[in-house]
Amino acid sequence: MSLPPLETTDLSIVADAAHAVSPWVALAYLAAGVLFILALRGLSSPATSQRGNRFGMAGMLIAVVTTLVTHDVASLPEILGAIALGGGIGWIIARRIAMTAMPQLVAAFHSLVGLAAVLVAVAAFLNPGAFGILGMDGNILAVSRVEMALGAAIGAITFSGSVIAFAKLNGNMSGTPILLPGRHAINLGTLLAIIAGTAIYALSNDAGAGEGWLFWAIIAAAFAIGFLLIIPIGGADMPVVVSMLNSYSGWAAAAMGFTLHNTAMIVTGALVGSSGAILSYIMCRAMNRSFLSVIAGGFGAETAIGGEAREARPYKSGSAEDAAYMLEQAEKVIIIPGYGMAVAQAQHALREMADKLKERGVEVKYAIHPVAGRMPGHMNVLLAEAQVPYDEVFELEDINSEFAQVDVAFIIGANDVVNPAAKTDKSSPIYGMPVFDVDKAKQVFFIKRSMGGVGYAGVDNDVFYMEQTMMLLADAKKMVDDIVKALD
């Protein structure tokens, strides 16, 4: 048995292997992993989210510095230049992006993570000696081929799926589901082709001119299925899509961590992948969706988007002055924000209204549904940007029992998350979805632009027509501004 030719063996790999077993390197990566776990713990609550971000930043700093010190893959000026360029672009985008556009920004960043995984896999395929993944026969190791193919495939799915999600969220593409004939069969066939291609590529004797074309075919099929999975999904179902794409990006990073022999990347990717999957499961329960149908793609496609009300029914409408008078007479008010608030950018006016009510001795709370908005935590982010106190914001399960004692339920831009049909109508597409019990409130104010449309599920909302409901038909920000003026 002979060793591979010297020219195929990068000497830096030997040094990297020595560093990899260093207890100091292992300790540094362990510290980074612990900080990432603390970051996830902190991000689970708005009150601790800033601390969680700091933990995450510290963990990433340790991981990056440790990798730079122990790996001689490029010159330090090149690496620092790349970090400065990427960091500068990220800083500028973060400063300029509106909080209402945060979901599409997250989708765009997910696409970059997926593309990075694909590029790393391609680099390993083109220059396997530099990555230390060559066997004694001069071909890429079978286990490394599996890692590369899976990382590239998941990364490609993440990239193309995130591009479609961005287009739907940003309005560049219709949010209406695009239903291809036989889409489930196409998706399943493409997925099976990717799995079979990966197996054949891993077991082949030649990683280059012979069976190497399979690697490129796997990537092409993965790019295609990413589009096919997200195109049939309606724009209003994006919260689950965004969280699922977040999970995909983590698994792609973890797979490439094995190829790079980087423990921190494996741990970080696994944390992101598992937490994203758990969050997706929670979101599916909140939307009464099947977790498997999310992975398969096209869930929710059978329901209409923004359909018309089923029948003309009598309702009561009111003015800002009417709402202001009744609000200041209340003892307790619960505000339920939704995507309409985000579109109208009404969060600052809403906080100003709440402040004025609190000055008059009114107790004000905010109720956040898990799928309100276009991504997980969207409403929490908007309220935090408007400096709404964290202790006034509650999740569905923590506040739902209070509606029976509340004087006013103030709904701004939400719809299906307050629809009682989810509890009473077994034929409704949202049946079984947990919703706020606003029908138990003494008075309901419902802000929406008009009575012409309904929520993403395409079903009418009985709350519009309840005896205690007053419809405030106007742009959300204008209506809240008018209420604030009336309170003055």
C-alpha cells in the first residue's frame, strides 16, 4: 500500500489535523457551542433577546478566531478583507431595512447560507486534496462524498426555496399558490432521484470524470425541488416556510462542517437545524397543519388567498371618536396585532395609543399569536421596535383565558387567528387551529381596510358580525392616529 502522491496532499492538512486534536481548540469550540445554546435560550423571549444576541455574537467570534488560528487556508489579509466586506454589507442592510421588511430579509439571508454550503461542497469536489478527503486510491472518500452531496443538496434547496419565499414576501411574485399538475409525484420523484444519485455517487469508484457528473446532477435536482416545494405555498403561510428554511440552512451547514472537519460548524448547524425544526413543528400546530405536509411542500394550497366574504351580513361600523370614547372608559384592553399592522406600519401609533390609555388608568396588554405576521416572532419584533414594554406582551396560551374578563379586544390587522370557526366549524380549513377567544370579550374593535376580503384561509369571520363588534374600516395607521387625536 502506498501513500498518495505528495502533490495531492496539502501539508497544511497535516498541521490542521494536529490542531484538531489540541485540547485548547476543543475547549474553544466547546465554549462557542455553549454560547450558541445560551443564545437560543435568550432568543426564546423578547425580554432576553438582546442578551441572547450578545451570546451568539461572542460564540461566533470565538469560533471564527479559533478557525483562523488553527487553519492555514488563506492569507490573513484576504480573510479579514472578506470579513470586512461581508460585515459592512450586512451592517448597511441592517441599518436600512424597515422592520416590516424583516421577513424577506431573513429569507434572503437564508438563501445566502444555502448558497455558501453549495459553494463549499463544489470547492471540496474540485480540490479534494486541500480538504483532506482523498483516500489511498486518490479518489474522494465515500463518506466525504455523502457529506458533500447532502450538504450541497440541502444548501441548494435552501437557496432556491428562500429565493421564492423572498419573492412572495416582497411582492415580486404573487402570493397565490401556483399548483403544478402532479406536483406531489414530481416532488417525490425528484427527491428519490437525489437520494439515489447520492448513493450511487458515494459507492462509485471514480469521483472525477467517471461518476463525478452525478454530483452536479444532484445539485441541479436540488435547486429544482427547492423551487417546486415553495411555489405551491401561499404567501400568507410564510411563517412556517421561513422557519423550515431556517432549519434547512442549519442542516446544510452541519453537513459541510463534516467535510471541513470543523466541530464548531457541525455543532452550530445542528443547533440551528434542530431548533428550526422544533419551531416549524410549533408553527404547524398553531396553524393546524401537518408537519410532514410542510416538508413535502404545497401545504395550504387548497385554500384560497384573500377571498371574498361568503354573504352580505349586517355589521356595525364606527369612527375613531367612538372607539376612543369607549377605550378610555374601559378598565382592561387587550390588543391583537396582525400582518395588517405591519403593512400599515402602525406599531408606533399603537404604542402611543396604549400609553395614553395607561395614563388614564386603563390596563393594556398585547396578545401575540404564533403565526401572526410573515415569520416567527414578526409581531414581537415590530412591537419591540416601537418600544412596547416586554412585560405587556403575551403569547396565546398565556392570555387567552383573560378575554372573558376583558372590556375591549382591539384587533388590528389580524383575522384568521381570531376566527371562532376554528373551534366550531369542522368543515372550515382552519378548524382545530388555536385562536384567540375574542368572542368572549365585552366589546370588540376590529380594524381592517374594508369588508370585501377575508383572511388567507378564504373563510368569513363571524367576529365581524357579532353584537359587541364595531368595525373600524380604514388604513390601520390612519385609524389609530385618529384614535390618538380623539383621546387628546
